[in-house]
Amino acid sequence: MATIYQTNKKTGITYVVESQSYWDKEKQQPRSHRTIIGKIDPDTGEIVPTKKYNREKKAPSSSKASSSGSSLLLRNKAILLNVSVYLSSRLSGFRKRKKLSSVI
């Protein structure tokens, strides 16, 4: 893997690209696969990663976080509107007390 610095002549922005060379058997010539990492900040000289590069490096998010977010939202709305007591009394025979307290 090689790191290449490419400057756009029109804008003057320097991009950082990661290049992986390989041999194409079909065409019988070398080829390269390039991935943009980011661009150079003109003030500090540091590499500013692109959004796509950050997404590839991050771990996948779990679906559990999104479901707990919706439960938390509904619980907060029930408390805000003072309907949690009403729901508890109406749903007490329908669900177990343990599960109801975790929902509301």
C-alpha cells in the first residue's frame, strides 16, 4: 500500500489517496485500486478524513440502540403527558407487571 498526495490544480486542494497495485491477468498489465482517505488542511497540514473513509473504518452499529431509543422516547412522552398511570391501570391485566414497568 502506498500513500499518494494529489493536488487539484483548479482548487489547490491536496487530497490523500491510498493506492494498492495489482496485476490484471486478463489485460496483462498492472492496475491500481485507489481509495481516498481525505484532504490536507491548509492551516495545520493535517489530514482531514472524508466521511466515506470514516464509515468504512467504524464498527457497525447495533440495532439494539435504535430500539431502546424509541422506548425511551415513548416513556418520556408518557411521563410528560401524565398518561403513564392511566396506561398502567388499563394494561395491568394484559401484561405482566415486570414488562410493563420496563415499557412505561
